[in-house]
Amino acid sequence: MTADGTKLQGVVLNEDSFTVQMLDTREQLHSFEKSKLRSYEKTRESLMPAYDAKTLPDKDLKDLIAFLLAASLQGGGK
């Protein structure tokens, strides 16, 4: 949590004893001096939502996997 009370979530890109750089969930880059943060917590918990068969039915999941496989075999569309 920043000094002004803003709470951010994201991925730590770089960290040393004094600073931390992170990419938040909106893909914005942030750099902080640790001494100026109100709090700082790292977790190993994934930011990806848990898979739920109700959200993505089995047929849609299979279609998605087939699409990703085809795209990877074609060089990812590049």
C-alpha cells in the first residue's frame, strides 16, 4: 500500500533492498522506494482467476485449447 493509501496488485519485475518495480493488473509500470510504502506484501498466489466449469463450459475450453495449439503451430500469428 502506498503512502496515500492506494493498494496495488501485480507482478514484481525487479526488487532490491531499497526499491521495488512492479507491473500492475492494468499493465502499468510502478516503481517505489520501500521506505515510502505504508505496507508491502508478496504472495505466491496466482492473479489468474480459478477455473470454473460454469464460467467456461467443457466444449468452449476444448475450442480454446485447439485454437491456441493451432496458433502456436503457425508461429502465434506472427
